[in-house]
Amino acid sequence: MSLRARLAVLAAVPLTATLLAPTPAHAVSTPLVEAITALDVAEESRTGYDRALFPHWVDADRDGCNTRMEVLIEEAVVAPEVGDRCRLTGGEWYSYYDDRTLTEARGLDIDHMVPLAEAWDSGASEWSTARRGDFANDLDEPVALVAVSASSNRSKADRDPAEWLPPAQEAHCRYVTEWTTVKSRWALSVDAAEQEALLDVAGDCPGAVVETTPA
């Protein structure tokens, strides 16, 4: 193409579009096993951990519903009625960890797919409080926070997949994929036992991929 033709093409594009149009963010899609092996392997340390260092359940958009309520509304399989102060009435939720359907919001916990303590162990101890808050309230990654039965969440506590997997066997591929998604998104490390456990499950998950945008 001649110089004159190139200039003509550039002239046809509005300057504001050229300068102001944001570069679109594209999620990176990686086979599950590759995504697991790409994670840094490092020893963990819980020294200095305090749950209060992860400000969570904030109302970021000031609509009256905090992060917990936003997840409950988003993940309901039958939508609840949302009343004053984000009070939920009715609704139905599916807890995939233990293959249960629940009809009362109070019976659910919002699980951090990668628990806050585990995140601290895996690199979040080096983050600012603001970044830890972003992690703890991550509504941009659909699998970062999950509404599940309170009993299954409390059974999991802060354990990683080397120590705990969902009681529903059919949930294991999904769980390991989502765990790896969050670790990849936030560039968190894994310890050796955790990586081995992830790979053990991933071997039975043909076609599973990790698809996320770096935080």
C-alpha cells in the first residue's frame, strides 16, 4: 500500500476512536493440566495472617447489596425477591459441592473458592490491603465466589485440594478447574502436595480448560 493510501486509511478513522478506544481484555484459555503446571510451586507460610487484612462483603457499587448478597442473587436458580436493605425472600440455590438444593438464603455460605488464608499463604501476604480487598470481593471472575451449603463450606474451611475436595464426586473436575482458575487469575502459587492433588483430579477431566483474565 502506498504512503498516500495509508494516510487516507488513517484519516478515515476518528481521532477519538484511535486514542480513546480501550484495548479489549481477552480471557486466556488453557488446558487444565497445562494451567496447573504453569502455577509457581512454593512453600507456604501463614505467618502474620489475619482475616481482617482482607476487607470483604463490601457494597462496591453502593446499591444496598454487599458482595455476599450479590452472589446469592446472581447464583440463584430461582430468583428471590429483593426487598429493602437487600433482604431476600424466597429463591432457590444449588450447592454443587454436596449436590443439594436449598430454598433459604440463610442456609448458604459464600465460599471464597481459594480461601483467604490459603491466598495469604500463596502470595497475598505481599499484597496491599486494597488488592486483598479486591480478591475477597471478586465479582468479575464468576468462579471466585460460590454460593454453597453452609455445612460444606465449613467442612472445607481453609483447606486446599490436597486436604479437601467436595463430597460430591461428580463435582471434583469443576472444583479443581475453578480452584486453578482463581490461582491463575491472581498469580498465586501452589505447594507441592496441592499441585499433585490438582493433577491427580485433572487426569480424569478430559477437555477441561481454565479461562480467565489476569486480575
